Amino acid sequence: MDGDVHFIRKNIDDGNEIADQTIFDEIFDQYINDFGLSKMHRKLLDAEKKRAMLELDFILTKNRFKLTEIDMQIAKIQNMLKNAGSGISIEQSLIHISKWMNSWINAKSISTREFFILTKEMERVNKMDSSKQKTR
């Protein structure tokens, strides 16, 4: 499903790729406004920026060592994406949230907004619990 924005359509036969992308961008911008970027996303953007700067340096200087640095930066980015900060999938996160709530969450029926809100709330409660345990 990665990159397939036609899933935002209510009826798969209605719409086109341009409208899908426009609607997806609007929805994504709203999520960014509501939830912001995580530390992981900021680190990933910084790493991508560094890769782009290395590529520009190579174009300007023709220094072949920059190609090695670019490859190292690409490997770093791939490692960041593979681990995704916590190293667990969305499905695994839903299992943990379900256990926390004592209620099963269907991955196909939960919205992204609900997922982010539940995740944020669970993290907040866990931080409160861990700080209580430290003060004992």
C-alpha cells in the first residue's frame, strides 16, 4: 500500500491520480499541523538534507570521495528507515495499544488520526507511570 494514494477514495472508480495526490497532500498537511514532526522525522529530514548537500558538493567539485560519503549517508538513511526509531510496525503498535486499552483495535477500521491520538496518550500515561516509579 506504500505510495498508493488512491486508497483515500470512497469509491475506487471515482477520481484520478492528480485529485488523489491533492487530497492526500491536504490530509497530510493537516496531520503535520495537528501532530507535528517526530524527532525521528526531523533526524531523517536532516540526513536527507546532508545527502543532498553532498551530492551538490560532488557536482560542483567533481571530488570522487564525495561519492563514498554519499553512499555512507544513503546507508545511514536506510538504517534509520529500517529501524524507524522504535523498530516496531504499526500492527505491533496496535497490539500494544489494544492491550493497554483492554479492547481489540481493528487495523482496517481505525483512522490515522485516532492512531496518533491513542499513541500519544499511551506514551503520556507511560511517562507518568515511569516518573511515579522513579520517585518511590
